[in-house]
Amino acid sequence: MELNSLNELFIRTFGPGLTRIFVAPARVNLIGEHTDHQGGYVLPCALQMRSACVVRERSDNLLRIAASDLPGIVEADLSDLSGYARIPWGAYQIGVAHIMQQRGYRVTGMDMLFDETVPHGSGLSSSAAIEVATAYAIAVLSSESAGTAIDIPELALIAQSAENDYVGMNCGIMDQFASAMGKKDHAIFLRCDDLDYRYVPVDFGAQRLTLMICNTRKPRSLIESAYNARRAECDRAFQAVKERAGISHLAEMTPESFEVHRSLIDDPVALRRARHVIYENDRTIRACKFLEKGDFVSFGVLMNDSHDSLRDDFEVTGPELDAMVSAARAQTGVLGARMTGAGFGGCAIALVYDTDCDAFVENVSRVYLEQTGYQAEFYRARISDGVREVTLAK
């Protein structure tokens, strides 16, 4: 929904008065999948797709939340926000408010209306965008009241904590950090162990390339349990090698060190999970260097290798993502293709020469529909800034 229309909907829902609007972007990860929860490197960027939150403070102790595409209003009492984690909708926002209360932020009563342009279930992290928009809105209001500074990386950690500790999804920090810290036309080379990061220019357009996002539209109903299971499998591998390898997290191992110590991992499933994490982390480091040099051909090769590892060793792709990536790779003008996000549906990405984009969409859509029965959606990625407050156009 366009922001002026969203503001009008807020007034119809909650009544007249002054409002403020905060937006947080979705993200796409260029490479470095399932390394964040193991302390490794990732290379995400913020997208033009976003969550928008229209906010107005209240004088009482109520947090009232609505959505542009859902009926009704969710209400929570600020005196005790601990009991809303299992409600059908609104737990992300209430969880953020709960964590911020615990960390000393002044959380006031608010009316909040949310609107997403991120396709739900696409793997582009609509949940992180909602969390970060909520955290930033609360932080801005708290800062203005108490005179405290806003620490945006801390807001990413708060949003992650809301998802981990409140909602119960054991995600890493990448999604929230990218949504909070995104920079237009840049990716973020982020080490998830300690949040050391730098911005990497990503100028696909200079080489007449498009990053195409390919939505499988496959529902991802099992993602939470499978995601948590993969983390447990990685932890088994880490426990087996940590003392002999002298590491503090799994992604700290190099491929060379892994090959030396792999015999310590007697669980064959955990071994495959570890192999993916360690080699994917190495691919991400090399991919960053290729992007900085403008070597998109070599970057495309690493995209392909990443998907194959996610398919064979981490086993998080599934028939729909594999069909999408296979169809994409078969097209003229494609440098590389891979799944992105947690997997089991959601999106793939492909790096495509501009002149071949129209044929790419037509051909991949047809082949994918024939193989899976799903009608794919395609978006041309535009890399945007992170969370921010916006003003309405006059």
C-alpha cells in the first residue's frame, strides 16, 4: 500500500491525529546461507520491499496493533507483555516491546498499523522487517522522551532476541542486521560472531546485470522445526571438534582445518551440516573479494556452488527450489543461481544480464510451472537503505 493511503487507513482505524511512519526493508542474502547461526560471514543487502509502521502514542498503557491486510486489532497491556507469544498475529511486535522494556527503554502506549510489500513466506524476511520497524519506532519515541541515543545495531540484536527468546524461532542475526543497517547499492559483509562488518559496493547495473528474485510460492510450513533441527545438528558437530580444533564457533574452521578434524564427527548427518557451514563461509569470504573486484562471473560460480551445498549437505532446498534453480541455470545470460533464505520454499536468486531478463522470466516461469504446478513470481531487486523514519509526500 502507498504510504499516504496507509496513513488514511490508520486514521479510519484508530481515529484522527498526528502520526509518524517508520519503514524497515526486507533483505536478500547474496551468499553465506546458514552460516549466521554458526558465527560465520554473510553477505546480505536490504531490498526495496519493506514493512511500514504508522504510529501514534497513546496516553494509556495499551499497545494496539493492526495490519492493512488483516481484520481486527490486537491489544496488549504494557504492564505484562509476557503472555502473547502464541497469538495468531502480533507476537513479533509485542515481543520486541517486551524485550525493549527489559532493556530499559521507555515503551509507551501506542496505536500501530503495519503494511508489508514483502511477500509473506518468501524467505525475504518479512518478520525481521516487522521487528526492526517496531524496534526503531519504540527507540525513536523513547529517545525523544529520555534524551538517549539510538543504537541501531543494538536494535537488530533486540529484534533477534524477540524472535529467539519470545517467539521461539532460533534464527541468527543476519536478517535483523541487514534490515537495520542496510545501505543503498551496497551489501553488508558481516561476521555474525561479533558483528564486525563493512559495506561492499554492489553495482550490478554497471555491468548491465540484474539480480532477479524468483519466488517459488511454495508454502514453508515446516521451516521452524527444520531450522531448529539444523542448528542442533551443527551444534553436535561443533561439540565434537571444538577442543581439538581450538575454535569458539563452527564457522571459525577453515576448509583445511575441517578436513584435518572431520574424523572426530562420527554422526554422518552432523558431518554434512558442518561441511556446508565451513565451505559456505569460505565461499562468502571469496565472494566478497570477487564483488569488490567486479568479477561477477566468478561470483556466479560461487552462487552455484552454494546452492549445491545447501541441497546436498544442508538439505534445505526441496524440489521446488531445486526446480527453480535448475531452470534458471539453463537460461541464456545467467551467471549463477541459488536459493536464498532459510530454505524449504521461498525464493531463489539469479544473476542475469539485462538483455536476457524478459526471456528469463518467460522461460523459467513456464518450466517451473510444468515441473511443480506452482506459478512463480519474479522481482528485480533494488538495494535500499535500512530502517528509517519517512515523511508523507504533500
